[in-house]
Amino acid sequence: MALDIGVSANFPWFGPRFTDLARHMEQLGFESLWTGEHIIIPVDIADPFRYGVPLPKNYKHMPDPFINMAAASAVTSKLKFGLDVCLITQRDLLVFAKEAATLDRVSDGRLILGMGYGWIKEESEIFGVEWTSRVRRSSEAMRVLQTIWTQEEPSFSGEFYNFPKIHSNPKPVRPGGIPMLIGSGGTGLDNGRALRRVAELADGWVPGLLTPDELRSDLARLKQLCAETGKDYDSLDITNIVPAINFGLGDRPDWAKDVVSRNADELLAEYQETGANRLIIGVSDMVDDGAFKNLEVIAKGLKLI
């Protein structure tokens, strides 16, 4: 089975219309559109670097992804919409459960949620989330959402979330709820904790920039963990994010160059052999109409058109 190919980008509020970009992606043959979220960005951040890369300037200009995706679902029919990732610990879960389920209904079940908890300490604290508890909180949040989306009269009693029996409708299109994937870090990192969380409570995994060898190794670990927890490994959605390979669309950070310099056909074949089912191509911020041409270049390079 061929890899599904999606696109991930930052879509600043001042760039091209999200609806126009989504329609263009679908016409070019991309399977899915992905973006992250930052509800706010603190002005003062003690360590504004991740993996040696400074805070991207357009993180300050992110619109609400759910509103964008709801609009885009109305002008597309097949394109899936993914969060890579949603900062679930910074959301009111009862509101989020309804918003996400409503978007899933509006889009006929085309929503995928990568779940994370952020890397900016000050951002987390503004939302009242203790930094040292953010991972436990995000895991419990996923259990809360699974409960709300699959039970007629859900209730929950946990460390961070508690509520009596409630009515929360609509429910997502799929009986098991909206797919939730664990988001995790990039190349050269130990993904052991993320893999265990996938095996324990998620519908899949969306790591950022793993080489084929790294992905193959980690998936072998994940398969073993699934055997221990009783999770059906073959049912998991395995999605890997890579930069825009070698399509000449601008410089890539040093930590990405050993991947993006590879021949596209060979690289895709290697990722497919790992057992992943989707590759997300990370592209430059969609700040002007040049974004439409960049998408065409990538689609041609991947032989989608």
C-alpha cells in the first residue's frame, strides 16, 4: 500500500486564505493538511529555542485551526485535517470535546488529532498548567476525551479532571472517537516515553523528522510495547513529519539536511518499508501567494500530478 502524503505548514492569519490553500492541496492530490497551534505566545520566554532552532516568528500569528478547518471542510470533500500537535493541556476539555466532535461531523469524519503539551514553559504556566505535570495531564486529557466521545452519559474522576454524568453531543463520526495520535520530538532523541504512551492510550504516533532507520528502530520498540499492553499494533496510524525533501524550496535547518538531501523516490521507498502509513511534508510558512507554487513543486516532485 502506498504512503499517504500530507502537507504541514504554519498558516499565518495574514497569508492566503486557508480555504483556497486547502482546495489547492486537494486538487494536487495531497491526502491531508496538517498544522500546529499556539493559542498565545508569551512576550518573555527564557529559552526560546528548540533543537537549536529559535522560536519561529509566525508562531505569534497563528489563527485558530478549528475555525480554519471547519471552513476548509466546506470547500473540500476528501482532504483530511490534522493537528500536529494540539496543545491539549491548554484547552478546556468539555468545550474542546464538543468543538472537535462538531468539526468531525461537519467534515464527515476527516479530523485527526495529534496530541501534545508544548515546549514553552511560560506558555504552559499562563494556562495554569504546572510544568512538571504536563505529560500526566495530557495523558489524562486523552482518557477524558475518549470517555466523552464513546459514552452516552460520560463522567470522569481523575487527578486533573473531574465531572459527574453529563450529556455531551454530538459524538464523532467514528464509534471509537476522533483518532488521537501522540506527538513527540525529533531525530536523535529517545522516544521511549512517547512510544509507551502510544501503546497504552493512543490511536497512533506522529513523530517529527525521524530518518527511515530511526523510524524503523522505534517502530520495532512500539510493536513490542503493544504486545505487552494488548494494543493492536496493525491498527495504529503511524505518521512521520519530514521537511520538504530536496525540492529546492529554501534552506533547511542543519538537523534536517541529512534527510532532505536524499533522492525523493528512494527516501519515500525507505519510509514505506518501515511500515509507516503516512508521510507529512513540512513546508515553508504560507505567507503569500508563492505558497500555491510551492505546493505544485512538491506535488510534481512526489509524482502526485
